[in-house]
Amino acid sequence: MSFWLFKSEPNVISFQSLWDKLPADEEWHGIRNYQARNNMRLMQLSEQGFFYHSNIGKEIVGIVEVTRLSAPDSKTDDPRWDCVRFRPVAHFQRPVTLETCKVQPGLEKMVLINNSRLSVQPVSAEEWGIICGLGGVEA
């Protein structure tokens, strides 16, 4: 099983707005970066990812679960772009800020720290455990 991180500006799509739509899932459309698209193509059903609020807050606030494998993005006719669907499964008790991640031992190689612009990124199992602990949720 792999772990992931999805980034969104909370004034565009917030974790709470996803939570309010439950039990519906969300198509993660609009990704126009090849590396992020390729990461979505690697995802399997039920894999989990962190939901990160970028620009405003700069913090990991919850966990989402993949509910549909990568398929054509419904918001474009361009066949190059795919997306997954996911739904929220857990709120963090405490948001984990980017600043906390930068100083936390074990997170030095995390993509969020070293390539913060990538909107869909892998997370190692070790990083997953550390961040879940910081956020007050069980890994």
C-alpha cells in the first residue's frame, strides 16, 4: 500500500467542504502537471492520502481515501489528463503545519518539504506514521 498527499487551497476546496459532501466522493480534477498525474495513475483503491491546505494555513488537516482509480478528467477533452476520486475519512485532531514538518526528525526527505509545488505527491510509510502521530490520528 502506498500513501499520498493532495494539496488544495482551502478557499477553493477545503477539507471541511469535502466532509460536508459525505457520503459522496470527489473527482480530483484540474491537475495539469505530468508528475502529479503520473502519481494519480499509480494509486490503488482504498489507498490513503493526507489533505493539505496550501497557501492559506499551509497545514495537513485530514486523511482521504481513493475511491476510483485514475480515469479521464471530466473537466477537459484533452486525453492527457486523468484524475482519481476520493473521500475524506478522518479529521486531524491537530493540524500539522509545514513549519512543523520542516523541523520534525524523520521528515527531512519528504516531498512536501523538498518540492512543495507538486500538488499530488507520494508519502513514505515512515512519514505517514510520524505525521499521523503529530495530527493525533492512528496510522
